[in-house]
Amino acid sequence: MLKVTLLAALALCAVGQKYNAGRAATPEEIKATDQFMAPDGTGLPPGKGTAAEGRETYSRRCARCHGQQGQGDEEGPLVGGKGTLATPKPLKTVGSFWPYATTIYDYVHRAMPFDNPGLLDANQTYSVVALILHMNGIIGEKDEMNAQTLPKVKMPNRDGFIRDTRPDTGKKKK
């Protein structure tokens, strides 16, 4: 009985406790992530980069988790997986699964590096995305990625998704 009473008292104390963890985001931090980048490239910022230019940033900011060749270390791999999506153990990578190159930019811009999201400027982000695309054999090492060229990249699995045609999504059947 004493154990039950003690546990109940501890639970009541924990419910009302304030942890004061974290802090409110600054207006600058909100502005940096409050952007929308659509698959068609709408919302992509000015800037540019090539795979060759992205090597140094990738090596310093990405390789620790994703490996020097994008093979994956602590986190999932960025390359490989071609031909595995229909197998019992699909490997979903940028080269095998992602349908739009613009969404890679959006994800890297908002969420990477994991320990300091939003650290990379637009040129660094375009360069890292170009390197990831190059490591997957999708673009050449010197192909420049920017707001005009990135949406034109045809990803290997772009047609591997089924369009959602429910009326509440606002999308129409083609």
C-alpha cells in the first residue's frame, strides 16, 4: 500500500512540474525555416552549387553520419538501393526512392546537419544536394544546381508514386 501511495504522490508532483527546457525560437530562426519549396521549384532561394563545390561542406558537415560516399554510418545511406524497392528489404535512398530533387534541397535546408539544422547557406545547400545527386549517378560533377536547374532533374523513382486524387487534396486526375 505504501508503494502505491508513494507512486501516486510522485505522479501528481510530476504532472504539475515545469521543466523549463528549451527556449522560444527567435524571429530569425522562424524565418529561416518558415519557407515552402514545392516539387516544381516554387520557393527555392537564389544560389547555386556543383557536386565538386559540395565535397568540402559534405566532408565537414555530413560525412560523420552519412559516410564519405553516402553509404551511411550512424544514419541511413544516401546512395544505393537501385532495384530494391520491390524486394522484401527495400533500401530507400535519394537515388532509389525520392521523387523530386527539390524536396532533397528542402530537407537538407531545414533539417541538416542534424546537430545544427539550418546551418548551411543556400550555396552550400545547393552544392551538397548536387553532390548527393552526383553520388547517385543522377547528375554530373560539374552540373550546376540552382532554382532553375534543380526542378528539371528527373529522379529515378519520380513515376513510382501514385497521385492522390481524393477531392479533399485539391489534385485532379491526369
